[in-house]
Amino acid sequence: MLKNIGEKKEKKMSKSEFGKGLVVCLAKFYAHFENSAMEKIWFYHHCLKETRKDQERIMSDDSPEHLKYGRNFNQSFKFWMKEIVPIHSGNTEEALSGEIILWANGATDHLYEIETPEGMSSDIRKIIEELKDKGLDMGHGKGLMGQKMYTLKDVEELQGLAEKALLLIDEKLGLKPDWGEY
């Protein structure tokens, strides 16, 4: 318990709300690819590829066993289709883009104070700048202003840039990184 109090006190003295640095910001940003908002986005995307009949079955209170996804995903999809999609004039792509923009709004907060130190390769600097520009535009720029729609391809592009940067940082440190399969 005392450790937690000390940690809270340290956090209050911190000058950055969402992190500062290179690896810290990349790690905090990358963690958002595995959060519950992203799980829902992937699930909605999956359900939208189903037939209309199977979508109705997913949303029904007595979904067949092979369409029960657990963790309240079925109810979440039902709410999303019945309450959120109509806000977007029934356009599921626009509604999914809205979910992606909300996700990016939280995830890209960690990119505001990302920095590349002197001596870092120009490849890393270029990737970090591209990640920052695209990410902040998605979560705080054109996306929030309703000027652009986003898809999972855009999310995957951000993830790819972050992974590329992380691998290059390891290489710069003299390591031979391997992302691994899982």
C-alpha cells in the first residue's frame, strides 16, 4: 500500500499527462492496439462481414451457439447496430470510422510528446514523424472534424509504423530483433 501512495505522489509531480520520450510514448501508444475499444472495433468489423441474417441472429437474445461470442460482444453489437449506426444515417462504414476515430483520440494522446533524441537514425526519425502526423490527424485532426473516414487498414498502418520503429530502435541498440509469431 505504501508503494502505491508513493507512486501516486510521483505521478502528481510528473509534468506529462500521457508520457514523454520515445520508447515510453511508443509503448503507451502500442498498448492501445490490445484494448477493449479495439476489440470491439474488430468484432464489429467481423460481424459486418456476416450475412444480414447472421447479423440478426448475433443480435438476438437466443443466438445459436456458433454465433455466441461471449464477453457481452453480442449485446454490444446489438446496441451499436440499433443505437449508434442510425446516428450515422445507417451507414455502417461511417459508424465504424467513428469508433476508430474515438480509439485513435485516446491512443494518439501518447504521440504528442514523442521525441527522437539526437543521434537517432534518420530512418527512425522519419517513421516517428509519419506515425505522429498520421496518428494525430486521425485522432485529433481530420477525423474529429469529420473531414475523413478511417478503416481498419488505417489502424493497421499505424500499428505497422510503430512496429517498424520499435524494431529499428532495437537494431540501433545493436540487437537482432525478431517480432515473433505470437
